[in-house]
Amino acid sequence: MKRLNTIAALIFMALSLMAQDDKPNVVVAEFVNKSNVSNVACNNLRQEIVSGLMDTERLTVVEQTTLGDLPSAKNEKLIKLNEMGIQYYIEGTFNSADRKSKTVNSSLGSKTLYECTISYTLTIIDTETGVTKSSETLKDSHSSGATSDEALLKASEKARKQMKRFVDNNFKVEAIIKALDEVDPKKGVKTCYINIGSNAGIAKDQIFEVFCQKEIVGEMIESKIGELKVEEVLSGTLSKCKVKDGGEDIKKNFDAQNTLTVRTRAKKPPVWERINL
């Protein structure tokens, strides 16, 4: 009875936390290990990814173990998770770990460098419909002068940092431009306010794309007209943004009382990181 009470308390705590904000609730499944690394290394990659998802502050990540016993059949599990308020179930597969070594010569002598490139797939499933929202295969690599195990560990740690782009790409947040702030007579809008903030996990430097509905040959077409960058999060539902591009178009459409929708966009990785991947 004591164990049942403890499980019930954990479930209640998890559901209470999920109700406190507007962020999507997700559960990350135990990873499938198809690589030649140990299950310990596979679990470590999963934990780095879970931590990375939590770091974004855009999702409420619920540990599956806090939800009590779940059905083993996938369809039944999705139904149960949806009933508990979990919108998305993320499956992970550790595909491979390619480890190499090479000798580097210098005036100080020679040394061995170890490099590891890991490949893993993350699949997001909508618990309400059972439909796959997206499936993305990612890679991370690292070179180490110590051991191949350290290179593997460091490559897994890089996966944590990559979760910001993963969330921006797959869990887009939408809002509208609520008001204009600073306006330049020639360049248009320089700063504005959008009706989204910390309740949705929005933070400083988040990039938003700006879209406007336009009628073309009798059809309403959505067209991108600019980009914003969050300058300051003012409340749970309000952020001040700097206009990166499209200031004139934003002002013209706002003055015409056209609804200007904004959606999150991932930052592009640095050139060196794209090369390493």
C-alpha cells in the first residue's frame, strides 16, 4: 500500500507540474541500442538528450518512471499517456558509433587522437492520433587525445547542445505581433511586442519568422515578410523583439491591420559545426 501511495504521489506531482504552463508535455522512451556500444553508453546518450530538451525550457519533460506502470503495447501506451496529459512521445535509437584513431606528428613528438561520430534517430509521436510528427537522424562527433571512450562520451555531450535546434525545428511556437514600439521613418519597425513569453519557454535571443496572409489570384497565401529576435522577455505572455529583417513590410501590414503571425526558427549552426557533422 505504501508503494502505491508513493507512485500516486509521483503521478500527482508530475501532472501538477504539467498544468503550470503552456509548454508541450513530452515523455522520452528508453532508447533502442542498434550500435556496437554498451547499453550504459546508450543510456548516457538518452540522458544527455533529456537534459538538452529540459535546458530549452520550451518543453515539460516528464520521466516515464514517475507515471507508474504503463501498458507495454505501444498503441495502449499512447492512449494512456494522452489521458495523462502527455502530448508527445519521443522514441530514440542509437544507430552507430564510429570510432577511429590517428597519429599526429609535431615538433614535440607524435600523439594519438581518438575520434568518435555517433548517429541517433529521434522520432516524435503525437499521443492523441498515434501519428509520427517527425523523425530526424542526427550526428555528433568529437576528437580526444585521451581515449576512444572519452571521445564517445564527449560526442554524447554534444547531443545535449543540439537539442535547442531540434526543439526549434520540431516544436514551433506561434504568436502574433501585438504592438509596434520603435519605428524609423525610412526603415520601418525597429522593435515590437509579441504576445508570447516565459509561459511558453521563450527566452532572450530566440528567433521568430514573421508571416502575413496575402491574397493572390483569389487565394489567401501565407508569405514570410521578416524576422525578429527576442530582446527581452517581459512576462509570461509578452516579449519585446528587435526586427532583424522586413521592418518596412511589417509596418505596412500592421498599419493595414493585417494579422502578422510569428513562428520560432532554429538558429543556423556555426560553419565549423556544420563541417564536423
